[in-house]
Amino acid sequence: MSIVPRTGIRLRFLSDPGEFLAAAGDYLGADPVVSTVVTTIAHRLLSQRAEGIPQHDRNWWLVVSDDSGTVVGAGMRSAPYAPYPPFLLPMPDEAAVALAHALHDRGEEVLAVNGARPAVDLCATTLARIGGGEVQVSLHTRLHELGELTWPPPVPGDLVAATEDDAGLVTEWLAAFVGDADEQAGRPRGASAHEAPDHAEVLRRIHAGRLWFWLDETGEPVHLTGANPPSFGVARLGPVYTPPAQRGRGWASNAVAEVSRRIQAEGARVCLFTDQANPTSNRIYAALGYRPVVDMANLVIVG
């Protein structure tokens, strides 16, 4: 479905992530770090579809082009958790406003918008103005890319890939990750809407070899770091989780450094998100050589 607002901006909604990647590939590949969330999820859903896993009919992929046909923005609505927020990449201001009107005209209920600023601010503000309500910031995030890796002080132990036998512990720690992050940032536990991977998804990530534990000198797991497979030459780290009793011992710094080294050795660029309200994680990643790229936000629309 295509919509051409009076601004000359064209909004094209697609249901097929493969068609989306083909249409927006040059735009996405021009800045693959900023595009990492959209490209990673598009490739993930393509893989799931190939495995026979059905896609939800609410999902869409957005290609924004100007009157010359050049792609100037992109987005998606593929979140598997309520309130199913769209995720927007950078786009012209008029496109973000036009998108809000298009979503309203499509009859979609949009109670949250995530992604790059200022596009998310403009889209959410316009939606709130159309439907009533106000926009609140649920989460400020910042996307970072690793430059030259700076090694942290070494700690005992080693990084090992998670196996099927670890699926229970991985699931438990992934469930704790977002709630703990809320508390560390001063938010109520459970304030951040998020995806809770089921057992099958955990096994898929383990089989892909993209989840690692840091084992201490006794062989006990004390930290978990994950990473997405590279997309357009960029791999995004996450989650990065240390249980409360094990924090402050350098496990996270060493695990993230080693995972980052391995990804760079594979020839990919490495990026990750931080919660701007969590000074500890921001400090750790800065010390390793991660540098800010773009600010993003999770916004909610409340009545």
C-alpha cells in the first residue's frame, strides 16, 4: 500500500520483510549501524518464515521516498509485545508527521513509538494531537559503535558459548534483564515494555552461537552477553546481563570486550544500545571504546 501525502513524500507499507529489504536496501546499507534494529529484525523474521514460523498479520515495513523516488526513511511495526510500538529510522520531518496521519487513517491503534529522534517525537506528538492524549518518554536510549577496543583489567575465568543445557538459565536471566535494568535506571520494575523470548526462541539463539556466558574461576556462570548475527555488516550486542550478586567484579567488561573482539575478527562492525539513565553501563562501554552514534527513545501516548 502506498500513500502520497501533499508534501511529496511517499509512504509505502509492505507486509514482506524480504520485499522491504530489497526496496530499502541502499538506504539501510548507507548507515547500517543506525539501521541495525530494523535490518536485524527483518532478517530474523525472514529466517523464521523459512522455518515455517508464521508472521503476525499486524506487522508492516515502511519505505519512505521523496518525489524523485529516492528512499529517505524507513520503519517497521513488528514488535511481538504490547502495545506493539512502531520503530522508526531517521526520516524527513514531514514524513514523520505524514506517517502519524497515515496510521490514523489506517485505523491502527498506536500507543507507543520507538526509534530515532526527532522522527519518533514528531510522529508521536502528531498522533497524540490527532487522537487526544500526551506523549511521555518511557526510555531514553543511545546507540554506540565500537571504535578501537580498549581492554579492561583482566578478571578470572573465560567466555564460553551457551549450549542447550543452559537454556533454562538463559531464559531466567533474560526474564530478569529488563526488570533489573529498570531498577538500575531508577524506574519501577517492569516499567519498560519488552519482548520475553520463549523457550523456542532461546534455543534458536543458542543454536546460532550468539549467546555467551562468562564463567568464573570455579566454572560457574556469572554473566551473560548476547549478540545478533551481522546484518549489512553490523552486529548488535545485547542483552548484557550480570546477576545482582555478581556485579562490580568486571565480568561484564571482560565478556563484552571478548565478544566485541570476536565479532570484529569476523569482519563485522559492532554496536550496542545503552540506557541513558544508567550511568554504570554507559561508563563501562565508553571505557571499552564505544562511542555515541545517535539518540533514540521509546515514547508512550497516554490519555
